[in-house]
Amino acid sequence: MDDIATVRAFNRFYTNLVGALQDEHLHTPYTLTEARVLYELAAGPGRDLLDLRRTLDLDPGYLTRIMTRFTGDGLVIQSRSETDGRRRTVTLTDRGRAAAATLDARATETIGAMLGKLSGADRARLLGAMGTITELLGPPGDAPGRIVVLRAPHPGDLGWIVQRHGAVYAAEHGFDGTFEAWVARIVADYATGHDPAREAVWIADVAGEPVGSIMCVRVDDTTAKLRILLVEAAARGLGVGGRLVGECIRFAREAGYARMVLETYGAMEAARRIYLRAGFTMDSAEPVRAHGHDLVKESWSLTL
């Protein structure tokens, strides 16, 4: 019983710490659950309502009431699914994206302030403990070693991006050394001068090891470019690619871009599926000779 009492005491402490019981989460008109729904909707251009309910494990009636409120507040638009007329798709409006961005910014500020009070060693202890709780108590699909964490690059990670792109694309697509050199130039340009407010790199970790990467860079004041998406073979099937692309899109929107573009090759089938699911469309395609192969170079874009 002492163990149970300890867990219950921690639950009470943490719900108070994050304001889970407050009607107005982070000084907004929304509850914590409503904020969580907005966060999920902001991760992509549209979300299937049934998929959203399953992801958040919400009562159907409760989610319906939330959607009714959001619709009345002008935060979302509901439409019939293009693939199944019995299902509904929910999309954030500009007002909804603004509300989600406000929540995200305030959450980042609040958590940053909390972590800022800790020493480096204590912060590492805290994050390690959180990872342990997630691994031990998460559902079977989130068993130890399967939790995906997105983070900023640590020292050495930019070199890892170059090395793994060279190795993975050589093994899976037969690309020659020019591909690794091309990635190295992209990474070097970012490392030697970038605007942190409008450009970023993310590393995906599983069990504390890097398994993926992505970059958002500026093309011009209104256009961002998605670059160097990579997912290691051992991490595929965990949703790493979708998480990385979704985070890149979210960042670009909050940075004020109106459009995101990317370039890929027709042979990159897995990446193309991720881009399609995220709402990108292919604008053009042309045959090229690159990295030792005859390829089809594609240009894609997304209105943010």
C-alpha cells in the first residue's frame, strides 16, 4: 500500500504542477483536454475524427462536445472524409492555428521556466525519470526502446546526419559519394549561419539513440524548405517520419512562412507517402542524372 500511496501522491502533485484541473489551461479559454486536441490537430493539415478519438482515448460524446465548441468558436472546420463518406475530417482554421500556437508558446515558456530552475545534472535526472515512467507504464506499442523523442541537435549530431545519409542511401539506393557531399554542404551551410527563429534541425531519438533527422530552412520571407528527412531502417514503423515532418510544418507555420517546399526523387517511395499524408502535392518532375543514377527529381509544396 505504501507504493500505491506514493504513486497517488505523485499524481496529485503533478496534476497541480501542470494545472490539469484548471478550467483555463495556461490562461486560455480551454481546458487541458481541449488544448491536447488542438495540439493534435495542429500537427497536420487535417485529422480523421475517429483516428483522433482513438489517439487521445476520448469518450465519443466528450470529443463531440469539444468539436461542437471548437466549431462554434471558429477554430475548426469539419468535412466528410474523401475516402470514406461515413467518417469526418477536422481541419484547423487560421483562428484555430493561432489558438494552438498560443498554447504551444505558453507551454514552452512555462516548461522552460520550470527547467531553468534546475542544474544540468538535475535536469538530466528529471528527463531520465520521465523517460523511465513513459517506458514502463506506456502501452505495448510504446515498450521500452520504442519511445520516439524529437529534440534539437547535440554536439556531433550534424556530423551524424551527414554520415548516416551517406551510409543509408548507399545501402538502400546505391547512391555514390556525391550524395553524402551534397548533404554535407547543406549541413555546413546551416551550421555556419542560420536564423534560429526561422530555421531549425530536429533529431529523432529512440532509447537515447538518434534514428532520424529533418531540417527547415528559409528560401525567402514567405517560403520555407524541408530538407534531409532521414529515418533509420530499424526505426521505421514507429511513425518517426510523420512526427519529423509534422514538427517541421508546425515550426514553419509558427515562424510565419506561408508555404513549404521540398525536393525528392521518385524512387523515394516511403518519403513520398509521408509527404502525401502531410498534405504536400507534387508540382513538377524531371529526369536527371544524379548520385550515379538516372532519377526523376520531383518538386513538392504545401500551403501553410
